[in-house]
Amino acid sequence: MKISSLIAFLLLFPGSVLAQSYPSKPIRFIVPAGAGSPVDVNARRVAPKLAEALGQPVIIDNRPGANSMIGAREAARAAPDGHTLFQAVVNNALNDLLTPDACCVLNDKLIAVTRLYSTPLVMVVHPSVPAANLKEYVAHARANPGKLTYASGGSGAITQLLGELVKATAGIQVRDVPYKAIGAEVPDLVGGHVSTGYLAPWAVGDLVKGGKLRGLAVAGPSRVSFLPDIPTMADAGYPGVEATGWNGIFVPAGTPAPVIQRLHQELARIMASKEIRDDAVTLGAQAGGERPEEFAAFVRSEIQKWGKVIKDTGIKIE
């Protein structure tokens, strides 16, 4: 092929060439949570499989803090070439609703690739709380206003919104105790320094079975298979009190469409594998893999849902 013809081809089909050459170096996988957290565990299940599919190392970079915004800001500053991935979580969408930062708004400065996992949150209490079920918890809270506490990820976190939704729906007073990172509250929950928590099923499963925590309700449409004795919020008398923790891959705005398509193709294949699907069941989660536009629409629906909850219940976020 003549040089002039090659140049013409490159000008006409830049995406095709780019997709074939991508990736050209190791990929940075930014996780906005600490090592060992539910979000980090999800990332470490997917990253090795993505590395194998792409033929380049995928390096986990934990950037916890600021309700998942530290990681988002870091990702938004990266070159839009597909070599930096951001594992956004529901808290990032809630930030865009409550305390938007123009640097890293989802579906604007960070572009959706696909969802990885979704999981309902489980309400747990320390065994010292005199409540065997949610009804007794509410009765105890009403008799002792302000005595019970709940752990949250801070202002605007999904755990805070769920905690406030429970309070507003049940008409109780429970004090919010904020933590700086996802999962950071577990030691204090086990130690009895905070009364109540809202966590992923896998993070509390062994603790509940071992008697170190007591499960009161699943904030989802169905029970968790490995915690069958914990009822849903609806079963416990509070229909509509639901909250899902989810995470998915975003890339900096400006990342070429062929690169996003390649990433989605590989991630969707990974998430559809029997190993990952079976893994999701053991986590009490649902595996993703949707197309970029479907995931982007899901994120918009989450912002709309929680915006309505905040308005209807009068939840105050400070």
C-alpha cells in the first residue's frame, strides 16, 4: 500500500486502527474503596480476567475517601485513551445528585462502559441491641430516641440514605455515625461501638452466622440465598425501603468509541461467564454486563429514584 493510501485509510478508519492497537500498555483500574472492601473484592475478581482478555496487566489502584470522590477525580484527570478505568459506585451517582462536582459527573466527565455487580444492602445490628427483628428494633428506638446509632459512609452515601429512609419510614431517631470509606465500619460494628449497619451480604454473612452480628432485614426485593432467615424489608413490614449497592466501569470523557466497545465486549463476556455468575450468587449479588447506553440509563434512573425519596421523605443531607 502506498503511503498516501495508508494515510487516507487511517483518516477514514481511525477507530478501527485504534481498536486493533488497544491496549498498548498496562491498564490502571481505580477503585474508590479500601483493600478488602466489597467493592475491592469485586474488582479483584474481574481484573485478572480482563488482563487475560486484553493481553496487558490490569493494576488495581485503591483510592478511598470523600464518599468515593477521590477516585472519581483521579480518573477524570486521566488521559482518555482506555488505559484508566474507574469502578464507580452508587455513591458517585448520589454525589452528582447532592453535592455535584463538575470535574467528574457520571455520564458527562466519566462515560459508562458496563455494570459489574449489584447487591441489596443488609441491615445488621450488634447483638447487644435488644431486638431480634426489625419490629423490635423500631420499638426499642422509639422507647429510647437517639440512643441507637447507625454507621454510614458519610453525607450522601447510599448507607446514609438508607439509614435516613428507615428512620423517616419508621418514625424513629437513630444517630448517624459517618465513616470515611466503604466497609470501614465493620470493626466498630463487631465491637459494639456502633449499633447498626447497612452492608453487602457477603461482608456480613459469616459475622451473622457466627453470632457476631444479627441480621434484621434485606433492603431488596428478595431474600439472600445464604442468609435465608433474614426477611426482606417488605416482609418485615416496610415495603418500598430498598437500597442497592452497585458498581461499574467508567472511562474519562473523550475515550474513543471503539475502545469503549472493546472494553464492553470483554467485560460483558467476563460477567456472563459461569464462574462469575456463580461467584455473584455466593456474594448475594447480581452480575452485570449491560451495554454502555443501558448502564448509563440505569445510573440516571438511580439519581431520579433517590432524588424522589429525598423529596418525599424530607431527608436532610448535611
